[in-house]
Amino acid sequence: MTSPLTTPAPPSSTGRWTPRLWGTLLVLCAAMFLDALDVSMVGVALPSIGSDLHLSTSTLQWIVSGYILGYGGLLLLGGRTADLLGRRQVFLVALGVFALASLLGGAVDSGPLLIASRFIKGLSAAFTAPAGLSIITTTFPEGPLRNRALSIYTTCAATGFSMGLVLSGLLTEVSWRFTMLLPGPIALVALLAGVRLLPRSAREENHDGYDVPGAVLGTAAMLLLVFTVVQAPEAGWASARTLLSFLAVAVLLTAFVLIERRSPSPLIRLGVLRSGNQVRAQLGAVAFFGSYVGFQFLTTLYMQSLLGWSALHTALAFLPAGTLVAVSSTKVGAIVDRFGTQRLIATGFALMVLGYALFLRIDLDPEYAAVILPSMLLIGAACALVFPSLNIQATNGVEDREQGMVSGLLNTSIQVGGAIFLAVVTAVVTAQAPAHATAQAVLDSYRPGFMVVTGIALAGLLITLPGLRVRRSRPTIVVARSTVKEADADRVPVRD
């Protein structure tokens, strides 16, 4: 029986939310905020960590890569686990692990232990992210109320990332350990609030067992893919090690698909990808995050290495984009209600392409207001439109019992896209590295990387455009299996 103390009343038909419902959303937003905060803070702290712990560059990169490996590799498993074992239970346990790993990371005096704590944090985020998103989509009914909740929720990611850049610049001046410790107390407060506020979610009792082979193969494939992509720039894209690793990933994924097609309770029900809206949401997530991560990486190098800006100065340069996303959080849901996700995603990608293209005007003495700021504002507007819309489009029309699965799939697309395209952009820039590293020559080596970033965003726009031709009143959304013939049951008309 569900306790009234832990089940918030559903939103009313007029859209009024109770204090408890706002509290539920705040707990989930806190976890998303922490994920983004943790990713952005560590980058600025790396030089201090390396100096203090006497770590080589190759070891230092694993402080970042360890988190990505745990997060990107286990998202599929995390999403389905939330569906089967209960979203509230999975979310709270994973958030507790995240808090403990944060405290551990700030106390260690060893590189391997710090990397291990980062991997554990990534692993825990792989469970909190899909569980949190699926709690929202099962608590708020599909339509304007869910759109509003998701726009606020996704805004917290951009706000956390922007604040992380600024906070890391400030905290690293005192000690890099504060950048590791800060998420811990916040996570503990969110955990205590979540125990009281999050709605109880029953385990899925009527399922056909656990897809253990699919879980093993899917997790192994994602872990190996992320590991291979992260290591490819160092090992060489054409090296035997990289090629054999990609071959092994292909074999694992092939075996995974074959098992999922036959499993009575698959980790991913492949029928969900029969929807054009769902496929465009997943591919759009790959292009969106892949292009932004590549842009942020190159821009940080440009500002700090070439222009000589401090970490805090660089963070403040990115701040307008994050601020624009934050102030628009309460408006995006209403815009989605009026225009639909397809139009907003296409518009956002167009703004993103324009913002990246304008950034190609940079030189060794740029005027911030005339050269950099316009790009930041366009990219901020793009993020405000695209990220919430992708989350809404991916989760619309999906039954409650599969929300965790779809949420895990979307987050996997985001993380794998970021890992792959960051590695591609890094490889392009490395290939153009000049023999005589004058400032102008280094800047010229960055330009092909920025053009690749622009091309990735353009690909995202092209992926989205076919969706604009679909009548908004009758897009097809994949839903869960029913007792009728699957070919018919998987296609029902709903609003995008």
C-alpha cells in the first residue's frame, strides 16, 4: 500500500502544483544539477590535481574518462533496473553512493583511488539519471504539465554545468579537494529530502524474468565502446588495438541485438525504435551533446592556452549561455505546447549551427562583445530549445513501465555522442598540430576542429528536418506491447 506521506498529489487539471510536488521535482533537479556540476568542475581542477598527486598526463585524463566510462557504460542497465526494481529505490540508493564517492574523492591521496571514486560516481549517475527522468514522466501526465516539469528539469543540467565552471575556478584557488567534496553534502541533503518526498514506485512484478545475458552484453558493449573512443586519440585510430576493439564492440552489439529480439523481458525493447520521432530524438541527442562537448573543449583551450585567460575568466565567458538557459526554464514548456518538439529541435539546431559558424571569426585578439558573445547567446538559446524538447519527444507516448528504459537509452545517446565526437574533434586538431607552435599556427589548427563541430550540429539539423513533414496531429509513437498484433499495437497516433 502506498503511503500518503511519500506520494505527492498529481497536478490538478488547472496546472497548480502542490508544495510536495514541487519538492519532488526539486529533489530530482538537484541530482541532475549535481551530475552536470561534477562534470564541469573537474576539468579546471586537473592541473592542480596533477601537481599535488604527482600524476602524469595519461593518468590525469582518467579522472575525467573514469567518470565517462562508468556513466556512459551503465546507463542502459540503469534505466531498465529502475523499471524492474522500482524507480524511487534505485534513485535513492544510487544518490547515496554518489554522495559517499564524492566524500571519498576529496579525501584520497592516491591517483588510482581518485580515479576509482570518479568511476563509482559515474556508475551511480548512470542509475540516478534514468531513474530521475522516469520518475518525472510517471508523476506528471503527458502534455503541458510534463513539458513544464521537463523544461525545468533539463534546465538544471545547463545551470549546473555553467555554475560548475565558475565554482571550479573559485574553489581550485583554495584547493582542488573542494571541487570533489562540494557535491557530497548537497547529495546527502537531496537524499534525505528524497526519502520523504519521492513517490513510492512498485517493482514490476509481471515480467518474464531478468534479461541477464542482455544486461551483460549491453553493458560490456557500452563500456568497451566508451573505453575505445576515449583511448583512440592516444593509441591511434588506425592502430591494431583500436580496430580490434571496435570489432569486438560490433560483435558484442550484434549478439546483444540478437538476444534482445528473442528475450521475453529485454533490456531494450527494439520495437521502441520503430518510431521515427524516437529515432530522431536519439540521433539528435548524439549530435547535440557531441557538438557542444567538442565546442566547449576547443573553446577552453583557445581561451586559456592562446589568449591566456584564467580559469575563472574562461568560465565567465561561457556564463551568458548558461544564464540564458536558466532564465528560459519556465517558458520552454509553454513553447513546446504551442509549436511541438520537432519545430523547436529544428530551430535550436539552426541556431546552434549559426553560433558555431560565427565563432570561426575568432583571432588572437578578439573583441568579446562583438565576436564571442553573439555565439554564446545563440548556443545558449539553442540549448534552451533542444535539450528539453529531446527529452519530451523521447518519453512521449511510452508506457510508464518502459519510461526507465527509454530514459536510459536517451542518456546513453547523450553520453556516447559526447565521448565519440570529443575524440573525433581531438583527433582532427591533433592531426593539424603545427611543427612550430606559433600562436597563429595553433589557432589555425583549431579551426578544422570548430568546422567539425559545426558539421555535427548541421547533421543534427538534417536529421530533424524529416520530422517537420509529419503531420503534427498524427505522428507515430512506439508504445509497449499489447495483446493485439505487435505491428499494429506499436503504432498509435498521438501528439509529438
